[in-house]
Amino acid sequence: MNSSKPDKSGKTYISSPSKTAEILNLHSIRLKKSLGQNFLIDTNILKKIAQAAELKSNDIVLEIGSGIGSLTEIMLPQVKKIICIEVDNRLVQVFKEIFQSCLSSQIDLIESDAMKLDYRELITRTGATKVVSNLPYKIAAPLILKIMLEAPEIEYYCLTIQKDIADRLTAKKGDKNYSSYAVKANFLADFKILFSISRSCFIPAPFVDSVVVKAGRKTSKKTADINTPDFFGFVEDCFLHRRKKLINSLLVSNEHKYVDKINIIIKILHGIGKEKNLRAEDLDPDNFLFLYRSLKAN
């Protein structure tokens, strides 16, 4: 954990332990576990995140869960604008006090539940080019997919998330963490774990480990023909019963829509050298794409 002393420039950052405590105490704020609120109190780590985000002077950054502005403060001198999303009205008021001179000119603050926003509309309106966030832990997993689905224009992400979610995002075929979530996420982007963050760098200290991941949006023409929501539904059906054979999961999927296609599925699997008794976790993302396309063609 960093010290609360000023850095070489004489500046004491919001993220110093004493400054964070001072701000929270002054406003009688206790962070809520129900909202997944864990504040980073290590300025060096925050600077490392900003560096990993490869910030440029013309970037318009989307930051979700801006809190009292610990990461915002670090990024602000390096970018054109930051679009901050915060659901907690208590923190919104504190943030406005701290950054009042930058509001509207270099910061847009939106008080909203990040899971209820329309990111297609938001990106069109704000022109955001990157997502750099210490994501609220409670919503991190579904939020990543939501933003990527709704805002394909954003090509770069740098995110602080729980290690278990990062393990799910980066899981490969046969890994214990490999699931429909991994297949869907990797259809949309390439994920890489950059570095870990100790629990002691947060207030309150979370019960899980944290990591910083970067993600680069996939824009391959090879998948331009894919109806993404329909493909995702197919993948979910394949993983419906994780320990069952893929064929059995599809047989009992919603509306039993694959019952009359099982023989075709078996034939397609044999065509790529796979046995009919395999489980969904035995197929890699490209296999799922091939299977989906072949089914649609039939």
C-alpha cells in the first residue's frame, strides 16, 4: 500500500489512504458491499492502470464506478474527456465537490445504474473511445458483455476485476473455468491478464483477489454474418447442463428446438473429428462457430 505522503510534485492524491479516509469521514460515508464498492488506495497502482490503458490526449474515456474520483484524477491530465458513471448519490455529491471546476468541460458525470444504461446511445452521444474502470465487483461479469454487445465501436478496455472473473474470461477449452461465458466473451474480444492487485490495496479489503485485464475488440469479417444474440443463445443451450453430454443438453434446451436436428449435429461433429459423446467444454470457440453456422445452413 502506498503512503499518504505527497509525491515528488507535492501533490496528495485522492487515492492516498489518509485522503480517502478523510473524504469518506468528512461526508459520513460507509462503503456498501451491496454495490460492490471497494476503493483502491494505492496511487502507484492507479498510475500503473492508467499506463496500461495507453491513454492518449484525444481519448474520451468511459469510467464506470467512478466513486470519489481516485482513478479519474490520475487519468484527467492525460485525456480529452472522461465520461463517469456512478449510481451512489452520496458519492456523486462528493465527486461534484472535488471536480466542480472540470464538470462539463472535461468530465461528464452520469448518475445511473450501469446495468440499465443503453451503451449504444451513450457512445453515439459522447464519442467515448475506451473503457478504463475499476468495475463494481457485483456487476463486473455481466457488464463487460453488455457494453461489448451494445457498443462495438469501443475497441479497447482496461479493467480492474475479480480474479475469478478474469479466469473465466481467459479460460481455454478443458479448463475448469471454461463456460458459455468464456465462449461469448472471446467471440467479442481478446482478453489478457496484465497484473494482480493485493487485497490490502483496497478499502474495504475485498474477500477476493483482483487483477487488471486488457481487452481488444475483435472486428473480424469472418464473423460478420453471425447473429450474435442468436449465437449466444445457442452456446448457452450447449452448456445448459455442464456435466452432461452436449447432445443431451441440446435435447432438453428451451422449446426442444434441437430435437429434430440431433443427427445433423452428430454428423457435423464427426466432420470436425469430434465424438457425439463429448461435453460442451470439449469444444473451443471456433468449434462452436462452425457448429452454429453448419446448423443454420441445414
